[in-house]
Amino acid sequence: MHDLLINVAKEDDIVQIIHLIIDHLLELPKSASTRAKLASALNLASASSEDLTVTLRLLENLLRQYCLGEINESELKAHFSNLSPPMQGALVEAVQLRKPEICQFLVNEINAKDHLLMESFDWDVKWIMGNSSLASAREQIATVVLNCRGKDQKLKAMRFEMSRERLAEVIGVLERCEGSGVDK
């Protein structure tokens, strides 16, 4: 077991640090500004330091273990034995507050290992007014863009078009899924 030494004076400081660590864990792609804020909060000289990288890795692993139920609350507190009991309580409370976000991130991370994971989508509808063989042909086409991430965490856009009939069919399937207990 690693004992993590975080020197803070107030409960607010430990809560801020925990929220920054969780923000760093959850954000894709990782931003330099969050690392800089963490380095400042942890009183480290540089956001690119090896100390910060190792500390973040240890803290993120602890958060993962706690949210997956691999360690309990007292074991989590034991990793921060240098903190006073009220600070340890504030730390656990901050983690508990963000636990649903962390758990969802972990589920998404596991799902993204085997398949692309849709983060968002965009769509538009356009009219095709004639084609090369028939000037009077009119057709409504929907263009859908699925923004997905894979195991490499890079954003990929999948684009496809569908006719009005196919779009109505897809919407119908989604509406039936909504009431069938399938996670949204």
C-alpha cells in the first residue's frame, strides 16, 4: 500500500485537489491547464514533472479501485494517513459526490476497448432536387454524423445518409427501446 503524502492546510484544499484529480481522470483529451492547476494545488514546480505524473497515476488508480469496490472507505482513508480525520472524511465525501461520473467513465472506458463509443451525434436534412437521369426527382435525405471514441481515445466521425423512410424506421426502433428498459 502506498501512503500518499498531500500537504494541505484546509479541508477546502483537499476537496479542490480531489475534484481536480477527478476532472483530470474524466477529461478527454487531457488538458495541460488541468495538469497545471493540479501542480499548483499540490505545490509541485512543474505540470510536466515526473512527480505529478506518478502522483496522478496513483491517485487515479485509487479512485478506480474505490469506485469498483476493490477497496472500501477505510482502506481509501488509510492511503492518506497524514491527513486529519476530518480531512479524510472530506476527501471521501468529495469522491462519493463524483462517484457516479467516475463509474460512468469506467464503463465507457471498458466498452471503448472493443467497440467505438458514441459521445454525441449531429444530423441535418436536405432535399435532393433532381438527378442526372430525372429532373423531377425529389428526395429528402438525412445526414447523420456519429462522433465516437475508440480505445485510443481519439475522436472519430462516422457519417452516413438515409432516406426519409429509413429515418422514420430508425426513430421508431429508438422509441421502442426507450420504454423497454434499455439504458439510454
